[in-house]
Amino acid sequence: MDGIDLQKIEQASPILQVAIELGIKVQGNMGRCFKSEQHCGADREAMTLFFNPSRNTFFCKFCQDVGGSVVDLVSQYRGIDREEAAAWLAHRSEFDLLTRQRYHGKGRKKM
């Protein structure tokens, strides 16, 4: 992935925050699987995605093809390849950084 430092992108993209931004319903460290139609005999509304914030990874206890890093989460959820997912995360991180630089501390009273 030319020009994209994958390790920096993953460090700047907390998996729980990215999952919420993608629209995945999250409670604590668990979420509703975005491929729940594959769950045979299981409650499709059940929380079957497990997030590990310390490792920035996730997996579904029913789907063998759902799991991995934060880049994999974006890739699998949006149906895009890993390069596009990394670029999406890089843009997201860059936008967050620029927004923070522009607005952090603005409007506060000076002491």
C-alpha cells in the first residue's frame, strides 16, 4: 500500500469508534454482526461480534469470514478491498487531526 503507513492508521483508529461510525450497533465490547443472515439457527439480533480494543481486533462467533483488524472491519463491512479500507481510515484520521487542530481550545476563556 504505497504511501500509507498501515501501522499508524491502525493505531489512530480505535476499533470500537470505527465500528460505531460505520453504523454497527455496539454495547460494551460486543456488537451486532453485519452478516447475521449467515447465522443458521441463531438469533439474528444477538450480539455476536466481539471487539478487543487492546489489540484493535474483532471476530464473530458464528461467521468464519468475519474478523481481523480495524482495516478488515472496514473492508468487510463496506465490501471493499483492504487498500480502499486503509485509504478510508487514513482520510478519517487526517480529517480528525485537522479538525482537532482547527477547533481544539477555540472559544475557551483565557485565564
